[in-house]
Amino acid sequence: MIRLRIQVSHQQGTWLVLTDTPRPDCPDCEGDGGIEYPYGDENGEYADSNWEPCGCWNENRRWRLLPLPRLHRLLRRWHHRRDPWGPGSYSNEPPF
């Protein structure tokens, strides 16, 4: 059974994607989607971790739904509409 959620992906542009999620009652990963295996160096100190994905989900199963516009373009358009006098100008009229 597929458990879907909506996410924002920044791979190849900004997209709204529908993706699979790990099974919350999985006995192997306990809903994390994988098992982390930390390992140490020759002195016994923590060096890094390996991540093994669980079989209860497929992290590559995703569908692009909608491209999202870039934030700075939206802000520029919004600012242009909100500022009737242009950048750097002001009004001596009281605000009320």
C-alpha cells in the first residue's frame, strides 16, 4: 500500500511532488524509512554512519505535480504592485 505526501523538491527546478512515505508501523525501521549503522575509526571514535533503506517504502517513487515559481520573482512582482511611487520615493501624506 502506498502512503502519499506532498513535498517541495528543488531538483531540476522547484517542483511540488507527490512522494511515498515509510510505513509507520514497520517493525524493521519503526517508521524512519531505513536503518542507520554508525561506525568508528581505528581508535574507536565515531567516524560516520551508513544508511540502509527499508523495504517498506521506495524513496525513488515520486511524481512531479506542479512547477513552482522562483521566490525572488514573486517578491519582485508583489513589491512592484505594492509600491505605487516606485523604489526610493516617499509621500508626505499622513497614513490616515
